[in-house]
Amino acid sequence: MSNVQNYDPDCLFCKIVRGDIPSDKVYEDELCYAFRDIDPQAPTHILVVPKTHIASCGAVTAENAGLVGYIFTVIAQIAAAEGLDKGWRVVSNVGPDGGQSVPHLHFHILGGRCLSGQMG
Ligand code: DGP
């Protein structure tokens, strides 16, 4: 079980990080957790989330920007480890109009097929 700061008992991804809900884990360290999306939109579709509960990119501040920057270093490592050498996409949806369905900051890593021309 992982420690989650700001644990929100109503948050699906807080429960996944804690291990209360099972997931197909790809990567974990003290700050973030990555797992395969349950409804993959590409051959590789991985979600990377901070272990602390942050609602979305809309809640990124000067205080947590370092964590977000660190997560991008992990995203690059995961993309390389997954062999996405022809390219990949990172997406973070914000709010209802942005298509966010789980209000815990997460970054989608999509790859393994050509994604060009699809932005929404
Ligand atoms: P978004 O729509 O941007 O908030 O993305 C949420 C993603 O989370 C969506 O692609 C499906 C995925 N998802 C939802 N529930 C679960 C779950 O229980 N397990 C896993 N692995 N992924 C989930």
C-alpha cells in the first residue's frame, strides 16, 4: 500500500495509488504512480498520477510545479521504456469541457500508433 498525501476517499485514483482498487502498474516511486488505462485509446495508454491529490492542471501552483516537472521526467522514462521510439503524445484533460472524468491530476501517455491529426 502506498501513502497518499491529501487522500480523498471519494477519489478513484487516490484509491488506485493506495492499492485499494487494483491496477496494472507500470511504474511507482515515492512521488508518482503509473498504470495502464482501463479503456486504452492506443496500443500503449498509460496514466501517470501524483501520489498527492491534486485536482487537475487547473490546480497547479508555484508550490507543486516542481512535482509536475518531475512527473514529466518520469513520463519520458516510461515512454522510452515502452519503446515508443517513433513518438507519443501526453495529454491532461481539465474539467468537464476538457473531458476530465477523474478529478485527480493525471497525464495520459498514448503511443504505438500514428496519432497525427487527432486533437479532440
Ligand atoms: P480523463 O477522462 O482524462 O479523466 O481520464 C480518465 C481515464 O481513466 C480514462 O481514460 C479511463 C481511465 N480509468 C477510469 N477508471 C479506471 C480504473 O478503474 N482503472 C484504470 N486503470 N483506468 C481507469
